Amino acid sequence: MTDRPPSLHLFADVLARVHAICANLAAEGNWSAGVDFSRVVVEPPREASHGDMATNAAMVLAKEARIKPRDLAEQIAGRLRAEDNVEKADVAGPGFINLTLKVGAWAEALRTMLCEGEAYGRIAPTASAKVNVDYVSANPTGPMHVGHCRGAVFGDALCSLLQFAGHDVTREYYINDAGAQVDVLARSAYLRYLEALGEEIGKIPDGLYPGDYLKPVGRALASEYGDRLRAMSEAQWLPIVRGKAIAMMMEEIKDDLAALDIKHDVFFSERSLIDGGANKVTETIDFLRSRCDVYEGRLPPPKGAAVEDWEDREQLLFRATAFGDDVDRPLIKSDGSYTYFATDIANHKNRFDRGFADLIDVFGADHGGYVKRMQAAVQALTNGAGSLDVKLCQLVNLFDKGVPLRMSKRAGTFITLREVVDEVGKDVFRFIMLTRKNDQALDFDFAKVTEQSKDNPVFYVQYAHARAASVMRRAAEELPGDDLSDAALIEARLEKLSDPSEIALIRLLAGWPRLVEGASEAHEPHRIAFYLQEVAAQFHVLWNKGKDEATLRFILASDPALTRARLALVRGVAIVIASGLAVFGVEPVQEM
């Protein structure tokens, strides 16, 4: 660890040294050939009192070494103690190794943050890291409501996280513009067309969309076609009205997404799979048939609650059970049309054929029963070469000062995304949507998410960044002749940072690259929200200690060297918080 490259982060550096030590021991001891070091990790210990880092190297390599884990741990620890930046290497329990680093190691870590700036924690791209993420994909039957918002924000933040972690990401929106729901949309819009022509349409019939949001569609149809549609049969006017309604709804959805600063690279039409010249759904079914993955058969009666797609008849089935699903799945309805599942299979094959072996779908909570069958289909379609991760986003419960707010899309009384964003702002909304794991329900109280208190996570994190910015402004005023740029602060005597609170904060900041790697691999952007709150908490603790104890203040006129070291730490906090907020699509504030 004496010649650590400045771009190699602390945890990765220590892990590399542990790997090197183990490789040398393997060569000296004639261990088994092909030793797998991938299970060796270096991570923070469970108890802070155990040191700065811990490694399981001896526990996972003892079998290959053909010695007891604790004996191997003593060998590894002995060599780690010889490293310049290691203060202590203690063997604990059956063979874990706890490391305590010297102050100089944390000074190096802080220098890396200042040197890399906004790129700190970013992982270099690789050619193999290409991924397609399908998110939002709300039916184009109306404006987006708050139920869609969580998946939209989650999917967008996941894409940004994956890009930060070196992946080539394509953001995709699958437009559900085929099937019964868009025909219902067309019939609903046709009533608004008649209304625009002056007819009294009365109460919107059950089963149609009653919302006023379709009135502009009716007026647009009346302006473009006059009363000509009224003279047509439904078979003639339905595709015309459907196309217009979908186009206008999609423009409104895109405007709603733009209010959250969410953009997609691809908007892919479900109908294009069927009407795009070659019927991709039929081609996909034929592909599965050629591999004997579909057959004519009967489904057994469902156990317990009725299953929506079960029919007691001979029908074309996908062998989903051969790929881990609970039951085989129908592909053709009794009327000869495709099931939703059949078109979804074709969509996923299309994505794979376009060069994406790694697929991610962000679905609503009501799609839980869809996960196994879709993963089974991807496995069959790609012969195991493709992977699909499905992230389910649970409901958002809206409150205002503790009082629940109700919404009902069909009743036309739902609360739209735009209403929520206009009320609390894009940044607050985006951050709050990521403060819970996606598969946990989230409570959103308009009053609480805008209050300025430590109980409001977005305020707490933003306040930490604003405090850091205020320290730097005050330093510029009190030290007018000093160069306080990051490049200059790199040269500060950072080894002077020795207070336990300062070291604890640097240790936390040094974990940002590792956090990025873990969160991206798990597809869990909420980890960043938790981490940023922890960073903010540690910084606020240090700020408050400085208020109570003058020697811990950031700016000390009596000690310019320590002042510059502490300003470097303040900049490290600002860099990491800004980096994490950028992944969330949130702008860090400079003052509050």
C-alpha cells in the first residue's frame, strides 16, 4: 500500500493487497490449483470498535490452503501488519481479520476525493456492461398519477446509478397501445368528441374513462374531422380516435415526466410488434415452438382464488414450468387474439435481439404474479444467455398533515403527478420516492416532506450540503489571500485530521465508491438515500461539536494548517453529497 495509485479507492486498494498476499501464500504453500479469490471481501466491520475494515479471506480460503481458518488468518494478518498504512491487524473468532489503518490512509482517501471531484466513486465503463431498463410504461389512457411516479423516479435513478457504475444504459418506455384498454380509451374519447360537437352525452357509462382529461382530445377530433366521424361505423372511427387519443395522452405523459426531469431514449410501441410489417408475436411463438417450448394442452383448474388467464380448453401453452414458473402459461385467447403475456414475450425478445442481454423491468406492485413467468420466458428465449431482473414498486400512500388523500383513476378523481410536483417541487419529490426500498410501501405527507427538520430526509441532506457551502464562503471571506480550490487543498496537511469525529466522517466518505458498486449490483438506488442521510448526520455531529468545543471549529485563526485540512474535509463532504444527489437527479443547494 505504499505506492497506491491516486485513482484506486481505499477499500479496493486494501482488497487488492489482501488478494496479493493470499496469492503469494498460495504459491508458497502449493495450494489447490485455480484458487477462487472472488469470495474474499474487505468491508466495514459489524462493530466500529473492531477497527476500520474486516476481511473474510482466511474463512473462505482455508479449504484450498488445507489448514485451519484461524491459522491461515494469522499468516495473512502477519503480512498485513507489514504494510505501511496498517496500524493493527487482529484475528478474531474462527478466522476473521480486523484491520485498523493509520491516519495517513485516511488522508490519502480524502486526497482522492478532492482529486477526482464529481468523478469520485464513478466506475470506468466496460464493453460488456450494456443494459436495457424498461420503466414507467404507464398505459396511455390518461395523465400520470402519483401511483406511476414511484416507478418513474426509481427507474430513472436506477439508470443513473448504473451509468455512474460504468454501464451503457438504454432507458425504454414500452407503450401499451394494443389491447382492450386502448379501445376503451377510444370509446371514451369518442364520447368527448360528440360532446365537443354539442351533443349531450350525460353520465359516462361504467367501464369507460370519465375524467375531464379527455375533453381536449374530443375538441381536437372535432376540430380536425368536423362531424365526419359521426357518420362512420365504430369499426371505421375506432382506429382514428384511438390513434389520436394515444398520441395526445403520450404527449401529456411526456410533459408530466419532463416535470420530474425524466427522459427516455426509446419509446417502443406494443402495436408495432403486431402491425409493423412482420408480426413479431407470431415469430416469437414460432421460435419457441421450434425449441419445443410451446405445446397444445390444458391447464389444470386453479387452486384457491381464480386465475385470470385460466380457461378449461385445449390451447397453446408456453412451458414456463420448465424454466422455474409454477404453471404453464397460455399464449392465445379463445377469440384467437394474443394474451398480454404473448406480446410481452415478443417485446423482451425484441430487446434481446437489439443487443441487450441484461434486462430490467420496473413494474407496479400489482405485477407480482408476473415476475416468474417473464423470467422463465427470457430464459427460454435467450437459452440462458439473457437475464431479467424485475423490480416491483409498492404503492405510495398520500397524506396531507396525516389525513389520507384518496385517488381513483376510473372515477376521474385521481391525484396527478403534476399536482404533486407543483406542490412540493421536483427535487423533494424525487428524493422522497427513494427513501424506502422499492418493494416497501411509502407514505408521502405533503406537510412532512416540505418541513425544515431533521425528520425530513431531503432537508437534512440538503442542509448538510448548504452548511458545507457556507463554511467555504466564510473561509473565503476570512482568508482572502488563500487559494481554497480543491487542487490547492489536496496539498494541505491532511494528517492533522485526527479527532475521532473527523476520522469517522472520512471513513464514511471513503465508502462511497464501495456503496456505488454494491447498490448498482443489487439494483437498489435507495441505498444511496440511506448513505447520504448517514453522511449528513456525521457532518452535522461534527458541526455541532465545533459549536461546543472551539478547538474543533472548521476555521481556526490560530492554526492555518489545521484549518486547511478541515476545509478539505468539508469539501469532501460536499463532493460526495453532490455526487449522490446527482444520481438521484436532485440539485444540491448552496444555501438554505
